[in-house]
Amino acid sequence: MNEELIEQLKESLAQIEQRSNEIRALNDANAVLMADLLFGHDVNPELIPELRDLVGSLAVLALRNDTLRDRLNEPDARPWLDLFALAL
């Protein structure tokens, strides 16, 4: 019984780890897309985690700031809306 339970736990852990890796890969892909939206070109892959954190922080600030929130409601703000949606 205990061995069976241990095997099930190991399988569950492996599935969680696989899903975590998939999510991490998606987050990195989103960071690349954010860089493209912001800068119009690819960035150094080593900067992706910092870029992802920065854009996420900007998104939170934009949602808390009336002026920035109003700016996001303007018609030409679509790229920024996409960027913030990715960050959140």
C-alpha cells in the first residue's frame, strides 16, 4: 500500500514538474512577445526574466494610476493593452 502511494506521489510530482516547465516556457515566450511590442526587435534571451518582471510591474502601476489607466483607454493604446494583458 505504501509503495503504491509513493509511486502515485512520484507520478504526480513528475506531472507537476512537467506542467511547471511548460508554464515557464510560455512565460518566456510572452516575454519575447512583450519585447517585440516594446522595442520592435528581439532582445538578449538572458534579459527575458528581468523584462518579464519589469513589464509586470508596469502593468500593476498602470492599473493603479488614473492617468495611465486613461491613456490605456485611448484608441491608439492597443499595443499597450496587449502588452499589459500578457504581463498579467
